[in-house]
Amino acid sequence: MVDKYRRRMRPLLGTYVEIGLSRAFQNCDRTIERAFERIETVQKHLSFHDPRSDLSRLNSARGEEIAVHPMSICALRLARVITWRSKGLFNFTVGAQLQKIGALPIHESGKKLMAGQADDLEIRGKKVRLRRPLVITLDGIAKGFAVDLAVKELKTHGASSSGWVNAGGDLRVFGDLTLPVFQRNASRPDGELPLLGGLRNSALATSETSGSNSYQFPGKIIAACGHSTEDGIWSVIAPSAWLADALTKVAGVSSQRDREFAVSRLGGHLIQGAEGEVK
Amino acid sequence: MDDRRLNGLWLLPVAAFTNSTFAADYLSASEAQKILLPTADRFELKSVELTGEQIDKIKELAGVRQRTKNPKIWQAYTKNEVIGWFFVDEVIGKHEFITFAAAISSEGKVLGIEVMSYRETHGGEVRKPEWREQFRGKKLDNPFKLDVDVSNISGATLSCRNLLDGVKRLLVLHKVLNLNGG
């Protein structure tokens, strides 16, 4: 039965990306290949680490308008809309803060503002510019966005198929398949790996937040609204992977009282609290 | 909350998960050969035994140690013409080895890489007997076929550095063995 699905894995987006697709139709391998190519395109244009990417060029443009790939426009629009709709709980303009603490590389020179607002990004046709000296970071939503594009590719070329794309925990499942998902929590003293459930026709993302500045902690979530993060692991289910990922950040910076509502208001479903219990 | 979102998550009995789901074999060597060097019509396995001096040289140039003296290397041909080299190697992930394949042209350019086997346990915890023991005796009356289940550890973003170091090491190996030009 395991042969029902063709599985491939590649190192992309700074993590390992796994694609699974039912073998029930022809060109399964070629379709997976195309999906990987889509992910590579996202990596090429939206990588913060690559100084030649559209994202890095935008951050270095000193307010000048630059032409970018249509796919970059799409991702930037999504980042802008979720920044606006979440009232800054997800904020794509806090790149300079992340650079300051060493979480992201610095490619551009000049003094930068630590945070801005959604409308600091101006989009006109295929051109974009920053109205103020900010550093845009798409954070994990670029990874989720890549997962969504890859799934779209798989569905386009394998209409009746089922499968999944998993980019280091940004996971989306489609078709007639339910995938069991576990959540890793390295800090759990009992070493338990709690089962979140089975994922079907949805996306799931998980982010871990820490209130401390431990150098061992790999990622950092910063909100422009002044909320501080607390220790926790936030798993969110949503119709698309980019949204699920963005909402884990919303969950991470929301207060305990508002967290569940903040996520559901934006179209997601928080499925796990900080203690790791299945809700 | 609309129905679709709620239905997205089906809570399952823990028995849906088995230890074996932590290992995934993606490609065999011959499958990886076809993907990475699709125009090749023949692969010839080369018998290589590295000298201590060569191993030291690889460490010096690649910055990482060449673990085995006998790397797995194939020469790829199209109509008796050498079109490149195919390597199968291993790097350590977080805890377990990742087996990967790399194709390198005669000029020493990476033509592609593929992950062949991934055995990462996503933390040492799953290797603890008491953790595995909890699955014993559970019922399998769930809507899944066990062998369709795939372990997906959400939140486990892994560094690819070791794999990239591994590819660099193979390029150095290619150079040290003078594989250019076939």
C-alpha cells in the first residue's frame, strides 16, 4: 500500500521538502518534478538570505520602485493583507528587528525603521516600492506560499490525485487522503510526541515561540504591537499553508485570552495550546 | 467556525502511528540514477579505495571528514561516452543518517541531488523504549491503512547544512580522485 504514493524529498527553503503524490495517474514523477520547480522559483524570488532575490532587492531599493516576478507580487499582497487584517499581530515589516538580533542577514545599508504598517508597501502593476526605510520579511509565509503553489501544481496535473507537500512542518494535504500529524516539542521533559490528529484537505503549520532570548532558539517572532511572546508551540489549521503559517505568528503574539479568537477571526483554527494538549 | 475547518482535523487513535513511519525510503540507487542522469544508458560502479593522504586532503578542502574509505561512485555513460558521475553518500541529520545521491559532471559541476532515505527521528525521544511501548496493544480499528500513514512532524524545521556540506565533500572527492574528463 505504501507504493500507492510516490514520495520524494529535496533540501529546499532551508529545510527538507517532502512531496507525496498518488501514483494512480501517468506522469507522477514529472508532476512532482514540476512541483519542486515551483518551490525553487519561490526560493529564488522570495529568499531573505539571497541578496539577488526580489525580496532582498526590494529591501535594498531605498524607496525606489522595482519590477518583480508576478509570483512575488502575489506573496507580497498576501503578506500585506494579513498584516492589515491582523492589525499588526502578523507584521511583515519587522525585518530590521530580526536583523538586529542576528536572526536574519543584512544585505542592505542605511538606517532602517524597526517596524511599519501594511500600507508602507506600495504595489503598482508588477512594480513595488517601500514608502519608508523598512525591511520586509515574509517569514514563514513564503514557505507556506511555496507549499500552496506546489499543491496547485500537483492538482493541476493530477486532477483526481491525492497527496501532500510538507516543508519542514508547513504541511498541506489534498484529495482523498488523511495524514496523521504529530507535533514535535523539544522542550517537553517526557519526550512525548503528541498526535495532533489527521489532516485532510487542509493545511497545518506550527511555530514555536520563546519569551527568552536563548541563542539556541532558532526562530524569533516579533510583533510590532508591543506584545511579548511567551513560551509555546502553536499549531494552526487553515485552508492554505501560507495562512496557517501566518496565523501561528498571530497565535504566538496574542494574549492567552485573545489567542483562539484572533486566529479564528482570520480564518484559522488553533488546535493546540502551549501545554501540548489536543483541544 | 465553518465545517470545512473543523472537518480538517480528525482525531485519531494513537495506534495510527508506528515506529516504522519515522523512516522513509524515497528512491533506490537505480531510480535516483534515472532522475539525476536521465540520458545515461549505462552506469559502471567504480571500485575506489581512498588513501589516508586523500582522506586528509578531503578534510582540508571540504572542512568535513570523509567517513568511508570506499565511496560509492558510478561512472555514467551515454553511448560509451562519459557524461558524468553518480555518488551515493550519507550525512548525519539531527540524529540519524540521511542517504543521498548526487550527480556531478566531468567538469565538477553538481547536476542534481536527491534524498534517497531519511531516517530522522525528530528528537531522540522516539528511540526511548518506553515511548515505543505505549503503542503496544493498541487497536487498529481506525480509518487508515497503516502503511499509508506518513509521519509528519509539524514544527520540526531541520537544517540542511549537513547535506550541503556532504555535497561539497563529494565535489572535493571528485577533484581529489581526478574524475574530470572521465
